[in-house]
Amino acid sequence: MRRLYVIGFALSVVGCSSATEAPARTIVWEDDFPGPAGQIASPTNWTFDVGEDWGNAQQEYDTDRATNASLDGNGHLVITARRETYRGRQYTSARLKTLGLRAFKYGRVEGRMKLPRGRGLWPAFWMLGTDFPSVGWPQTGEIDIMENRGQEPSTVVGSLHGPGYSGGAARTKSKTLTLARLDNDFHVYAVEWTPEQIEHSIDGTVYLTTRRTDVNGPWVFDKPFFIILNVAVGGNFVGAPDAITTFPQQMVIDWIRVYEAIK
């Protein structure tokens, strides 16, 4: 059964501050990660990418083992990055996705989570177009709902990638919290996605608004996308862990929800 919600955040848009009354929403999918400790996430919702280096010079081997991604028995999914020798790599972690199981087009996509901390850690909550296996990246489009450099524990980064605006040329912006950190408590990371624009927010505060005309190439966000959750170790975005980065490190996900506007 679909449940009805009113998203009651006051939204502030980049460059100005204003309060807007949020529309009523119906939830179309959620995962609150019920189940006993040690169990993997529901195979109805999630599958694993298994392997190494996904094009960003990451240093971990991503596995489908419960020691790298499992429920904690208290309604959380925990992705754990470990320092260990495994299949030629010095670190392990996990990368979960909904490809082939769940996909969404427009709406509000949000997750409540607590992030790891330490130089060289790269937690992310993001989306790719479901045509990724056939068209590749960046043609498929990428919506980075949340990325974080572990060495910057108060700063979230939101981005959009597409043909002509990918990698270092992506549409991107960061938001630094002044009185909180992302590793000490849970925060809600979200995008509000319509045919006209995509808004990135943290805890209801919008820090990046991207309209169709803002990107330096075709708008590739009018199709279904799937969700990805992962913790990378090393890579071009964060650099390598240093001597004071401790392991294991965990990203704790409380829930993921997707809403559509009530019509």
C-alpha cells in the first residue's frame, strides 16, 4: 500500500532564502532495512557490484560479503570498509545497487544516513540511468545525491554528470555545515527531481538547483534511474588513506525513500 506524506521542510535556494510550502507526496518505494543482524539487504531491492576500480582509481575490492554490507538488527544497513588483503587489494568495501530491481523517474529521492570519517574515504548515495549497461557513462547521466570526502566531515557534495558536463566539468556544489558533522549523526540527503530541474538538499536545505538550461550539454534526466550506495577507499576524488585513517569505517543507512507528487 502506498503511504501519504507531507514533506514539511522549508527550502532555501542557492543565492536566496525563501520558505516554500512543500507539496503532499505519496511514497512509492522505501527500504527501512528490517531484519536480523548479519543478514544482507533484501535481494528484492538490492544487488551487489563485485570487483575493483570502477573508473575512479579506487583502491578497494567491493564484495558481496556480509562483513562488508549487512543489517545491524536495529533497522540499519551498514556498509563497512576494511583494511585487509583481499584478491590483490589492501581494502574491502561494498557497492549496492537497485539496477534490474527498482528504478525511478522524477520525484523526491532521499536517504537518512551517518557517514564514515577519514582521509581517503568516499561514501556516496547516487543514481545512474537504467540504460547505463548499453550506452555507458556519461551518456547515461549521473545524479550524485550525496558524496563526501572523509577528510571533510562537515561537507556534502551534490553533482550532476552528463555528456559535456562530466568529471571535473560536472554541475556541482558543496554545502558545509557550521554546527554539525556528517560522521557524528544522521542527516537526510535528497534530490527533488522534476522534468524542469533537480534540487539537491541536506536536512531540507536546498544548496544546489540545476535547471535544464544550466547544463553544458543535453539534459539526460528524463528517464528511469537506479540507486547506488557505496563506500569507496581512495580514488581521484579523495586521494589515498593516510596513516591516521582508522579502519574499519562504516556508512550507516537508516532508510531510503522515493516519493511522487500527488496528482
